[in-house]
Amino acid sequence: MGKTGSKVRPEVLSSLTEITSFTEQELKQKYNEFMKYHPSGKMSQTEFVDMYQQIFSKGDAKSFARITFKSFDRNQDGGVDFKEFICALYITSRGTVTQKLDWAFNLYDLDGNGAVSRDECLNIIRSIHTMMGESSFYTPSYL
């Protein structure tokens, strides 16, 4: 399925070891896995949504996956390349509290205006409930 013998470019490997806490070995392993499923070197939004649907099979992950995809696709070119994927994976799994909060804020700031509105907040919360398979969503009066 993936490119046989493809390797992560040395400059990408060097950059990612500096940016993240992943070792070269971890990055090479993650690269091979990424390329196995995305031989073009990019994950499309459809592939990203399908991945979320498999992980959250009890619910409908489409809405949340589309929102999350935008936060992974940093250059907004319609695809998530290996570097974008690893940087987002690093922040969400091993990043500092500040990095995680910045990422979450940008996730909630759907229109990118630097503020999170009530509607944006509710949109994210609803999409999480739907993804988790929860059929009802209660909106407290203070929201």
C-alpha cells in the first residue's frame, strides 16, 4: 500500500526531533506507518474523517473530525502531511500545558478571529457529544 523503501528526509527528521520530543527511531516508525496508509505523503480530509470514524465508531465523528482536520492542516492546503501530523500529535500528546491550551483555543476559534464565541463553543461541544454517541445535549442557561 505504501511506497516501498521510502524514508523520511534527513532535514525533516532533524527538524522534527528539535520541535518535538520524539526520537529519530520513533519518527522513522511513525513515518513508515503514515506512508503505509498515505502513500501520496498527505492525508486528505476524507481519510482523516474516516480515521476518526473508526476510532469513535459508537457515534458520528464527522463534524469533530472536520474541525480537528483544520487544526492539523496548518498551511491550509487541504491535506495533512507527515510534518503537520507529527507536530499536532506531539502537541496533543506530549506538549506543554501552554501548547495544549493554544491548540485547543485555535480548535475552538472556528472563524480564526482570535476569540471564541458562545456559538463556536457550543458547536465544538455538540460535535464532541455526537462523536461520543450521545443522543442529547443539554445547554445550560449560563451558556
